Amino acid sequence: MSVSKFVVAALAMSVSAAAFAGGAHGDGHGQGAKSGEAGKASEASRTITVEMYDNYYEPESIAVEPGETVRFVVENKGSLVHEFNIGTPATHEGHQKEMMKMVEHGVIQGGKLNREMMSMDMGDGQSMKHDDPNSILLEPGKSEELVWKFSDKADIEFACNVPGHYQSGMYGEVIFEGPVDSKADTQ
Ligand SMILES: [Cu+2]
């Protein structure tokens, strides 16, 4: 789709954009249930700082307890836009297709995000809103928090789905360690 056609469609479809925002990622959420759900900061057992570089994370992996709620402080210390997204390999693969569209339409341009365009509807039942609770998308120098309640043991990674980044190794393993029993002491 050409840019001009996209803009026209986006303006015409603003109503469906609102509808889409609610249920856009039905499939993703279904699979996301395996990785957990949005958590409450008041229930977080600890804070983990994650630094994003071009193109890797520090730390490279994260160890959590099954069912643990963690507050992540995510900082983009690279020169490109990066994402911190918690999900299964399948959800990451699906999200990479969405983010490819964001690049194709100029929403993501290297180190910049076009927030205005992100709020538009693409006119084909897709939006480029990036507001899933399991994900943060950041420009260089920016920092944001994400609170996540992990599910029981599952195949979960944190990953950057900006095109090419996952493929160049920008993902890390979530390692499940220990029983949940010890949480009784901290809560
Ligand atoms: Cu990245």
C-alpha cells in the first residue's frame, strides 16, 4: 500500500481503529497466557533493570520464580529503537510481522518513533498501536517500567521484535527457578 493510500485509509477508518484497539491481538493474548499477565507494582517482589543496546540486552537472561511478579525498569542505551517484550517464541514471531509493518510505514525509523502514526488505523484491520501490556517500545535514551506476573513454567523469552533485531540475537531466556513457597516470607 502506498503511503498516500495508507493515510487516506487511516483517516477513513478511525472508528474501527478504536474498535481494533480493544481486541486486536486476540491470538497473541491467547498464547500470551502461557507467559503470564500484566502485574501490579504493589505485588512485585523485586525490580530488575534491563538495559537495551544495539542489538542485545543486559542482562542476557532473567531468572524468576513461577508465579512471581517482577517490576522491570527498561532503559534504551542503544542508538536504535528497541523493544522489551515478554512472550513465547510463537508470540514473538507473530509480533515481528506487526513490527515489520511499522517499519514499512515509517513508524519506526532507526532511532525514532512516529507516535502520531502509531495511533492510526492501517485500513486493513491492523493498527500500529503498540500498547500490549507485555511490551515496551523505546527510543534511544528513554526508560519505562513494565510489571509482569509470570505464569508457571513455560517457554518464555524477552525479545526485541524490531525487524532484524531478534535474528541478530536480541532476545534472552526467562529461566524458572525454585518453588513459589519462599514468597510467603516476602509478602
Ligand atoms: Cu532491538
